[in-house]
Amino acid sequence: MTSWNYRVIKNEAASREATYQIHEVYYCQDGSIDCWNHTPVEPLGVSEPGLRNDIQAFLGAFRLPVLEERIVNGKARLVEEKIQSIGKDLHADYVSKTSRASGYLNQVLGNHLLLKQDPALRQAYEKVDQALTELHSAVSRQDFAQAV
């Protein structure tokens, strides 16, 4: 094991609806899953900032594919959940949100007085703004490619 993170794992019990919970997942050096905690975890911190950091790590799990436990060759394994096809509505929603996020970022942070006074903060802000612009461009190009 060389690393671990939090992941969302879908649990399908025969007697009830599927549930989604956060688990710790541990990885081999090659990035494959080595093992995981079968008991879901809760956010925990020995201080308020520590708890905030743990919750931020939990939120990171939602940027990764959901995992499901499956029996493969007689052994329990975690595999990525099969996703229904991503429709145009979902894609258009993400394009819209990247545009809105860029406007919000500019409105809330881009016009702040500190940026006028501190070149280092201004430079850091410009990097964030550029990254968001690149995300919007990438998802917009993808939309164009899917429409063709």
C-alpha cells in the first residue's frame, strides 16, 4: 500500500434500496485498489480545522467514480459503477455552471481590493481564473464534438 483516499461505495443489499457511503480505500503502487474498510467512515477531527479538512477530503470522493463491491474470480473486488449515458441536459448544465462559476469568481474575488494591493495575490487569482476558463473551454469543445 502506498496511498489511500475516501471513496463513495455503492452498497446493494438484497432486502433494501442501494445506499451510498464513504469508505477508506487503499491503493497499491500501480494505482490498483489493494483493500478498503468495509465499515463506512464519518468525518472526524481533533479540532474544528481538522474536521473541516476531513470534510473537504470527503467531498473529494465525489469527483471520482462511485465504486461497487463485486465478486470477481471468487474474490471481493471494488469496480467502478456503470454510469448511465451522460445526456445532453447534464452536459449543458455543466457548461452553464462553469460559466456561472467564472462570473461568480470574478464578482466575489476578482474585484477585491486586496488584489489591487498585492501582486502575489493578483497573480494567484489570475491562475485560478485561467484554470476555470480552460475548464469551461474544454467542456464546451466536448459539447461541440458530441453534437457533431
